[in-house]
Amino acid sequence: MNETILTRRNLLGTAVAGIVAAAAGTAEAQERQRRREGGARSQGDPFERRERIVPSFGNAQFYKDGKFDENAAKDAVIALCRYHRYPVFPDFKEKLWVSDYGIGKFTEVGLAAIMVANNRREGSSYMLQELFLLPNQMLPEHWHVKGGADKDGPQKDEGWFVRYGRSYVIGEGEPNLPPEIAVPASHGDVTVKHAVVADPGTFVPLGPLGSHHWQFAGKEGVILSEVANYHSNACVRHQNKTANDTFLKGI
């Protein structure tokens, strides 16, 4: 009788051990699968990334028959968002604005943006937009004038709050460009070279109103929020002539 009980206990113990081992094996397999998909997170830190592969892009994929392929550019931005786990809402792609500024080197010089709000009323105005730069992509040097084609528009005052990735925000000040920033030949010379390294949680305000500024994304790209008093395309001027002519075309 005792031998029978012991045998049953042994069998039960063996079965439980087998179930535990199988569950552990399944969990381990699932973890490996999540890592392969580039989205594993530890339970301790819900924002921790493990073995996630930074998306990479070739310039040729953004052009068809010599013309900028906006759809391909938007898909690249969505891939960047998924890498950083930035929420891609249902009409994200439709709201996304993308441009290579007519330069033809989107991986080097370009921008993607979603305008969230841009309201101006008597005595008050505010603006919020989300900006997206691919890895090592440059937002071209520009500045904001008062008036322009928008005769009564205020001169833009703005700042940037980094959410994901890293941006080098460059403006007026003592030149200190780090070696990892290489201004693309496709953009040409820049007139300001003072860089502020901005990681998630960092807010960088514009220097003096009307001052030149540009940005350069880190190796993981960058997603940041821009806040301002108001934005008017008619009041933007770019250092690169092609970028300037392209941006102002049709305004």
C-alpha cells in the first residue's frame, strides 16, 4: 500500500515537474520570438529595449523614376515609430507630411511631421506638432521671419521636447559640433554650429527670434514634439536654395 502511494506521489511529482519545465520552455521560446521580432521588454522596465534592430534605409528606396516617393517615406517613418514603440494611430499615415525639400537625398536631408494644432486668434495663439527624423537625417538649416506672404503672422517662437531617440539641436553660439555630426554635402554649408545634445525628456528652446537653426538625428533617429506660438510656411526661410524654393513653392 505504501509503495503504491509513494509511486503515485512520484508520478505526480514527475508530472508537475514536466508541466513546469514545459511552461518554462514555452515562455523561453516566446521570449526568443519576441526578441526576433524586435519588441522584447523586461517585466522590470516596460520601456527597456532588448536586441531591437534599428531600421536602416537606402536612399534609392525613396525614389521612383527620379521622383520622391512619399508613400515609401511614410512607411519608413512608421517603421521608426514601431522601433521606438511610438503609437501609430489609425489615420497616422494620412496625417503624416514628408519632404525631401527637393534635394533628392531623403536619407540625408528631410523631415516628417504631423501638425496636431496650429491655432491663431486675437491676443492668443499656439501650435503643437510631432517631428520625425530617420537615423542620421538632417532637418535643413532654416529660420522664421515675421510677415512674409502671411502679412500679419507673428514671428515664430518655438522649442523641442525629445520623446524618443536623440537629436542634436543646432543654433547660435560657440561652435561645438561633435564628430558624429557630418553635414551632408547635399545640404551645403551651415552658418550656425552650436549643438545641444537632446535625449528623451530634454526640452531645447529656440535662441533669439529669427535665429538660424537645424537638427541632426542620432543613430536611432528621433521623435520629438515641437511647441510654438504659431507656424506659417510662408514665414520659413531655408539656407539651402533648393530647399527654400521647394518649400515656398505654391505659397
